[in-house]
Amino acid sequence: MPSFLGCAVAACVVMALASGASGVPEECLTIEEDTFGMHKDPSTGESYAVRSYTLVNRNNLQVKVIDYGATIVSVKTPDKNGKFADVVLGFDDVSGYERPDNPYFGATIGRVANRIENGTFQIGNQRYSVAKNVLGKHSLHGGERGFDKVMWTVEKGCNEVRMTYYSRDGESGFPGNVKTTVCFKLTNDNKLIINYQATADRCTPISLTNHAYFNLAGHNAGQEGLYQHLVLINADKYTDYNEDSVPTGEIKSVSGTEFDLRELQPLGAAIQRTFHSYGFDLNYVINSNEDKSNFHLKFTARVIDPVSGRYVDTFTDQPGVQFYTTNSLAPIPGKEGVLYDKHSAFCLETQKFPDALHHSNFPSIILNPHPDVYKHSTVYAFGVVNN
């Protein structure tokens, strides 16, 4: 197990996304605020009113987030005929998001997204243990009470909602006090921009993501709707994994494998080519060609629903993206009473590589104490194709 002596990591330079390239002030959006239920903190017994914040741009595209888990609960976007649909799986109120079987619908994930093998890691001479909440032996998505299960404080801006959470030293077993801010910004050209920042007072692992579940045919379209999608992942390689979905440390080529999604192709057929038609749950190593028209981030993926015409392009500055097709989703009632089931959505979770704490050849996820800052930017660009 590698130890991170001095926990030095390379600085990540991120283009600022808050203002237009021309320097002209951006048009303010409508941000609607409402109640979304009550949450009782299980550790303190204190109750909190959960609030929703709906950003609406000039095209009437809507993104709704809540301050419980800094969660995306809805994205309403038009099809080729101008008909709007909610394309994100989720629940009608906070009680659904509190369910123990909630598969992280739309949530901000931290402190560490994805898996930590055996729920242990070492920084310098100090070994740490965190909650083993998957298979009884590995840590997943920050443990039993990650960033998805806490209340965040909110500040509304001109066209964005900023959420902040202070994670105490020792929380879920992780070292250091950490301040994390997630900014959800909606533009008038239909881009949802998510910017993450974190600072710490001790060396600690940080790797954040958002776990939105998309179905561009509509959140209620199920497997039939998902299988008609087309998908392209801009990645020549992936991180190999073992039977527990934990990386082995080996980085392999997608060439000649069922994981090769470099050409736009039907998602249903691609799923059927996987082992026992299980589906995708894989960290792709994003090709490093930046897209200058999208804040110098890397083009990551394109997914299209050819029936509705809706598409989403993903861009990020992160090295990896977890492409997941809800293979292990047990039936769960969601919005409007819809029963969500296996292969009813896809996730594009931009991230550092899973289990990076145990593989020195992976980009480090160790954050040095302040003034070092963890930064991460992701763009989901929504649109319509007419052909």
C-alpha cells in the first residue's frame, strides 16, 4: 500500500467558469425557492427544513437542486418538438432521498467517490479506517454517511446556487476538517456547470462527483427508453477491476473489448454485448484533448435519445468518468410513483480514479492543507438533434 509522505500533489489549473469570456456580465436567471420536506439529523436528532432551488433559463430549461445532499432532483429539457420532460431519476420529496436503499440519486458524493479497498488507507505513517458499506469489506461513496446524507448551507447567486458543507476531522473516519463548496450554475445556452472546491487543515483524500441518473426519454421511460439511446465515450483506456469492482491498478485498452464506445452506437446493443448482458459500471480514462469552446475542459461523452432528439454532452477536467447503466438497481418507487428498475438510466460520474489511495500509478487524491485547494469542474450540455 503506497503511503503519501508529505502528501504532495500537483496543482490542478481550472478555467474560471463564473463569467463569460468577453467579460460582459451574464443575464441573471429566475431561481425559485420552495420547501421539499423535513430532515431529522440521525446523529443529533435536530430537524431541518429542506429547501429546493429551481434555476430556469431563458429557454425554460429547469434544474432543481436541494440542500439535502447537494442533490440534483430534476432537469426538465425540451425534445425536438418543444415538449419538456424531466430526464433525471429521483423522488418527489426528501423522504425518498432518506431511504436506506436510495442509490445516491442526483447526490453530491464525498469525501471520496467510488471505492476504497478494504476501507483502509495510509497517509505518511498514519493508517486510517473508514466505514465498509459495500460487501461488508470496502468503502463506497464516502461511507455510511457521506456528503449525500447531510444538510448543506445555501447561497443564491445571479445564475447559480452555491452549497457549502463543513466536514469535521474524523467524520466517517477521514482525517482533517474540510470545507467543501459545490456550485450549480445554469447558462442560457443550456449548460449545467458544476464546480467543486475543497480545502482542508490536514492531508486528506478528496475526490468528489455527482451521481445524477439520466434517461433522456424521460425519467419514467425505463429500460425500453434507455436501450434506444446512442452513446459515445471519449476514452481509449479504462481501469481494470476485480470481482468486487475494485481497480487492480492496471490500465487497459478498450480496443477489441465490449467496453469500446469510441464510436456513437446503440446503448441497448452495447449492454447486450457485456458479460451476461450485465451492463456498464466502469471507470474510463478520458482522452486528454481539451475542447476550447467548453472552458478548455475535456470532451468526455455524448449520449443521444434519437426518438425525442434530446442529447447531453459531458465535459470535465477530471481524468476519469464512471459510466454506469443501473445494472444492480433493485425496483424502487420514484417520482410520480414510477418504479425505477435495472437499466432504467445511465450515470456519467466524472472523477479521479477509484481506489487511487492504493495505486501510485493513478492520479493522487490527497489534498494538502490550506492554501492548497481541490478543484473540479464538469459541464452537462443539453440540446436537441433534429435528424
